[in-house]
Amino acid sequence: MSKVIAICNQKGGVGKTTTTFNLGAALALKFDKKVLLVDLDPQANLSEYLGFVDADNKPTMTQLITEVASKAMVSAEIVKSCIRYNELNNLYYLPADINLANAETVMSTALARETILKRILSDSVMEDFDYVLIDCLPSLGILLINALTAASGMIIPVQTQKFAMDGLQALNSLYYQIRATINPTLTLIGVLPTMVDNTIVSKTALRKLSDEYNNLFRTVIHKSVEAAKSTESGNALCKMKNRLGDEYTELSEEIICLSKQGTSKS
């Protein structure tokens, strides 16, 4: 079965989408893994990153969630027909659109609403992929709960700047609640320092993360204009000769090693 990883932090601007895209691309391009990216953020930045245009008239995550919320199930064939392919980076993806913001209202009255995404990402869908990466919205609401219920592991990107630790206690609490009630197999794979630089603030934040978490990734993601260039071009960083591309390749190698061990870094 594929490894399903939720990439989450309730704070915005910490590099969740950049990490989802570039980790997925590195797994696909450098290690020949078949990767599915799932955009679970109404801002749909990941979908835009992948070149998605809604003119193809296929359903997005909004329609899939609405379908399952109202009818309890959707066939694997329908879900597979909604998967797009980004040839530039050899990535498969399920896109989002702005209407996903209304999904939480629809989900609030659904039976077993915490498992809607898990029913979409059924074994029949996921068996085609080595990794499924979920780009989560900056929230602790029902969409994130769905991501953590469907996932086998989670990665928390944390910007190494002032107030880096803000909100992590609430996310950790949610993680333990999900493990205790809905998804006992969920693991915290690791905490990923992002936007690292040589400032005292960044070094202090990195030290605090190291003190707080024993599952900090060896790899750190540095602050660089190359990330913006990658977003603009739609080309994965690992395809370019730069430090960030090397870092995401190193991160993907860590993920593969941990997957083979069948464990998290904790």
C-alpha cells in the first residue's frame, strides 16, 4: 500500500505547498516513485503550481467531497478519472478550487464526516501510487481532521522565524486525539525546518525546535528566491542546480529510508 503523508501546520506561509510539490517531484524524478498530490486547501496554490485550469470540466476535490458527504461513497473509477497528470514534473494530482471552502459546511452534517477523504482515497485508488502527499490548509478544522484520518504519517513544516512555535501545541494535541480515537496508526514522521537563514532569529528558532522535538529532520530547507522562481515556472527545484533542489532531494531520501523502516523519526 502507498504511503499517505499529510503536510500540515495551522500557520500559513511556512512552506507547506512548496514542500508538498517539491518533495513529490523529487520522489518522482530522482527516485522513480509514482506520486499523487492531493490539494486540500481552498486557496488551491498547489493546483496552480501544477498548472491546473478548471476548463477541463472534470470534478475537483470539491465535487468529490460533496459526493461522498451526500452519498457516503464514490467509486474508485470516478476518483481515478479525476486525477490529472503534470508531465513537466511527472506528478499525478487531485486539484482543489476556491469552492472547497464551502466543503466544511457540507461535511458538517455528513455521517462519519472525519472519514470522507479516506473513502475518496480508497485502497483501490492508492494501490497505483508509491506515495500520496496531502497539502493541508492552515486550519485545525474538519478538512485537516480528514487529512490526518486518511494519512499514515504527517510532516510539519515550521518556518524558523519569530513565533515559529506558535500553534504547534494545538496541532500536537489534535494529532494525539486523532491517534487515540480515529487513526491509531498515524505517526509524526518529522518536523521540517523551513526558510532557514543565518540570522540569530532563525538559529534560535532552530535550536528551540531541536530542544522540543526529537524527530527533527536532518534536512533543513533554506530561505531562497529559488522557491519563488520555481513557483513562477512550475518547474520542480530538484530539476535545477541550486541548494534548495538538493535539499528537497535529501528530504525525499530521508522519507524513503523511513518508509522502508516502517517508522517515524520519533
